[in-house]
Amino acid sequence: MSNQQEILTRLDKLILEADNLLRSPSPTPPYNVDFGLFIGWKAKCLTFLNNCLSEKHTYVETFKTVADSYRSNVKGGMEILKAFREDVKNNGLRKLEWHISADIFDSFLDSAEYLVEEGYKDPAACLVGAVLEHGLRKLCANHGYVVGSSNNISSLGKTLFENGIINSLTLKDMSAWGDIRNHAVHGEFDQYTHYRVKEMLKNVHDFLEFHFKNFVVRADASS
């Protein structure tokens, strides 16, 4: 069974559990479902959504509002699961993986930000450059462009520019980011400043956020 089918099957089971909860005999007061069964169902749903997405994803944050065992809340939770199921069915795992990639990039860039704030500009420059190159490779792959292991930030950016994914200004910025990364990797630490690394970190973060977190609605836009 594919990952997509596994997710759909699991969602169907959780949706059926919600339906069974709503059909089960009502305790007192009648507008509640059994609290113990509700807590178990909610825990399974949140664990599943967290495993599929991220803790701060809209689906997860919205499901957390299902706070008690009112029937209306169970119905609301079931509708959230149905919406996620429809999303997975219509978009496959493409959108899902895209959001996961964005969250992973955020994690690494948070580490780079810590290094910058502590004054370690050189390892920060290496880390930001590595995250950027990985993001560019995924961006190229998503649009169907074949790239080799020898491609670097500059050549990956050129591929995206030539195919209209980014504009000339972004390509110019990307070249500068690649230069900083190369200087850092080769120990040429006097060729760039702490300020330039901090600026690079912010700009790379904004670039990746635009192309990954906003992928579904802005995939055809250039930045």
C-alpha cells in the first residue's frame, strides 16, 4: 500500500470512529459523547496529524480547538479530518511533502540563526548555503528539471531563472549567497562579514518560505 493510500485508509478509520461516537448512546447531558472514548479518539487524531504534518500546521492547530466532548466538537473534528482527506486525495503527497520540507528548512535555519546571534558567522554561512542548495534541488525536481550532483547554487539558480521560476534580481542575489557559502567552505572567512551572513540568512529564509510554504497557491509566481 502506498503512503498516500495508507494515509487515506487511516483517515477513513478515524472518521468512522467519530461517526460511531456520534451514533453511540448519549451519557448525561445528552449533547455530549462518552468522554473516555472522545479523549482516546482525539489523542489518536492529533498523533496522526502531527506525524503527517507539523505541530504548527493549520490542520493540527485547528484540530486542537476540539477541546471537549460536545457532539458539535466531534462533528467539527470529523469535518477537519474529511478536509485533510480531500486535500491528500486531490494533491497526493506532493503538497504534504512540500510542507514537511518547509518545516525541515525552518529547523536548520533556526540553528543557523542561533550561530549568527552567538557570533559564529562561518558555520552559519555553511549551514544556510547547504539548506539553500538542498531547497533549490527540490524546487528544480518539483518542476521537472533534471539536475546532477555537480550542480551548485549558481547553476541551480540559473536553471530556475531560464525556466521563469525566479527573476533576474533573485538570480543575482542567489549568486551572492553562493559566493558567501563558497568562501565559508574554503576557509576564506575574511571575504564576507557577519552582517552579510545575517542578511543572507533572512533572505534565504524568505525565499524558501515563498516557494515552499506558499507552494500550492503561488507555484506559478516568480520572486
